[in-house]
Amino acid sequence: MPTPPSLLKNLPFLITPPLLWAGNVIVARAVRNDIPPLTLSFGRWVISLLILLPFAWAAMRRDRSLYRRHAKLVVGTSLTGIAAFNTLVYTGLHQTTSTNALLLNSCIPVLIMLIGSLFYGQKLNRFQTAGLLLSLFGVLVIVLRGQAGNLWALRFNPGDLWVSAAVVCWAFYTLWMRQMPAEINRTGLTAVQIMLGLLVLLPLWLWERAAGAPVYWNGNALAGLAYVGIFPSVVAYLCYTAAIARVGAVRAGLSIHLMPVFGTLLAVTLLGESLHLYHLIGVAAIFGGILLSSKRAAG
């Protein structure tokens, strides 16, 4: 059997997306009263496309025949990863907390494994299964603040259902991206996916505007839109795409367990919240789970 890719060598590709996506959840929650969800999602991808196009245009022209040949994958990943995922998350954050959203996002690796096993014949070795359970334990430690009794204090509402739907979309996006041929340039592909996603979002955004959803363009709103348009969109997506290609969908998906870790650290840094022992225990368990998942069973 081939030796698995070095996890340490690919660590930047695994760490960057959950860090920036954790910031995405916090920022989207912070500006929810200033920017409605479809406006935030549409504006985010317009900014991202403008940034990417100068770098992606040559690859897009070169890979046109590959896009047509693999049209189902290109369209499917555009709908799930671009049009649906963030729109559903932003909609959900109007009715649920960032903590609940991060908790639900941490279930993505579980769904990737389950869907991969059920529909795509993927087999998990004992190290991947153990790593999944250990990192999921770390997530629960952080979310529940080290107290099992806090589980009963969690309240799920319609916003959680929106985020849950987003989580399912992201699991399929990850698995379908794994099937994307390596010869397709990832920067060009991301730009094409954004363009297709915007075609879907445009009528929805126009409907939101016609319905009279108010937008308040203050300093916080503009800064929030700039952040979500650059970092979680362009930088994180390119890194996550590279991670899937380098270490596989399962291990790339496991890195999403770092979102509540980074969400906690961002809250401590930006909001002045306290760092507790359960945070450290959770972080250690999550990193341990990711490292464990990189091993392969003998024989």
C-alpha cells in the first residue's frame, strides 16, 4: 500500500480553512442585523470572483473542455459548496447562535464518512474511525464547556435546521471535489464554481431586495463583507481544495473539527472571553484525532 501523505507537510492547507471559516461564522453573526443573508452571500461571491478572475482566466480558457466533460461534478460542487452552503448558514445565523452553528459544522466529518461509506464504497480503517471519535469528543468538550450537563441546555430552533441543511451540502461538496480530476486547475475551477453559484444566487438576491429586506451599510457591515469575500471565500476554498487533493476527503473533512477550536480562540482574542481548561483538553483531543486519522492499518 502507498505511504499516506505527510500530515505535517500539509498542515497549512488543513489549518487555514477552519480558522477562516470560524471567523466567517462569527462575522456573519455579528452583521446579521445590518446585512440580510442573501445579500451577504451574493456580495461575498462577487468580491471573490473579482479577486480570482485575473489569476484564473487563463486556466479557465484552457480547461473549458474538461468542464464540459465533467459538467455534473462542476455543477454539483457549485450548487452545494458555493450557492447553498453559505447561504443556508447565513440564513440560519439569523435565528441561532454561532456556538450552535459551529457545533453543527463539526458534524461534517461524520457525514463525509457516513455518506462516503453508504454511497461511494469508501472503507474506513480503525485509526480513521478512532480519530473521528476522538476529535468529535474534543468538539463536544469545547461546546459543552467541559460539563456534560450543558448538553441539555442546548436548544435547537429553525436556524439550526438551516445550518443542518448546509452541513449536508458541504459533505457532498467535499466528496464530489475528491472525484474532480487532478488535471483541472483548482484556481480556474473555483472561479467557474463561483460564477455558476452566482447565477443561482442572483434571482434569490433580487427577490430578497424586492421583499424589502433592509441593508445598513455602516463600517462594521462593510468590513464584514470584505472579510467574508476575501478570506473564507478565496483563501479558505483554495486551501481546502488543495487539502482534499493532497490528503483525501476524510482527513480534509476532519480538519473542520478545528472550527470550534478557532471559534473559541477568536472569541478570547477579539471579544475578551476567558480561556479555560476544557478549551485546552478539547484542542488536544481534536489535534490527537486528526493525527490518529493519518495512520493506516497494517496489512
